[in-house]
Amino acid sequence: MATRPEPKLTYEDYVRFPDDGRRRQIINGEVFVVPSPSTRHQEIVGRLHRLIANHVEARGGGRAFVAPLDVVLSMTDVVQPDVLFVSDADDSPSLMDAFSGSDHEHATVCAC
């Protein structure tokens, strides 16, 4: 007997999640609860945001934001990147997540 695939969650499902303080993301229609970041992670994110915000303030060209901020990539992909840069030129977002943990010597940054 064939099993039916689970229906993919969408942005409409996302906005109906309870406001319980948990950070959630939907990736490819599947919900992920994001754990609270470590202090080291937050330190890195703060520095990254400050560097980008200072650059933008001095030279213009866009706006910098720090999580939480919902970014709807598609109806089945809703994320909250650590840092978000939105270009004034074309209003396109650049998402940045800092990956840090006990298995990493230092944090790496992914500009997605």
C-alpha cells in the first residue's frame, strides 16, 4: 500500500503558528524550530551586523537588519536569517547565517 506524501507547509501555515517565543522556519515545506543561539553565536552576529550597518551608513546602498525578521523566499520557504542586507539598487535581500558550535574552531558565515 502506497503512503501519501505529507502536505508541504506554506507561508499561510507559518503565520498561523502560535506566538510562543520559538523561532520557526519553513524550508521546502517542512517546519524547523530553531534553538536559542549561544552567546558566542550572538556575539558574531552582532559584530557582522555592526560591520555591515556601519558600511551602509557611511556609503549608502541598502539597509541592514538583524533577526528576527521573516523572509519569504517562496510559499514553502520562510526563513529568519541572522543578518539581512537589502540592496537599494534592486530591493534584493542577501541572507547571512552564522554557523558556530562546539564542532567548529571558529564560526563561519554563509551569505546565502
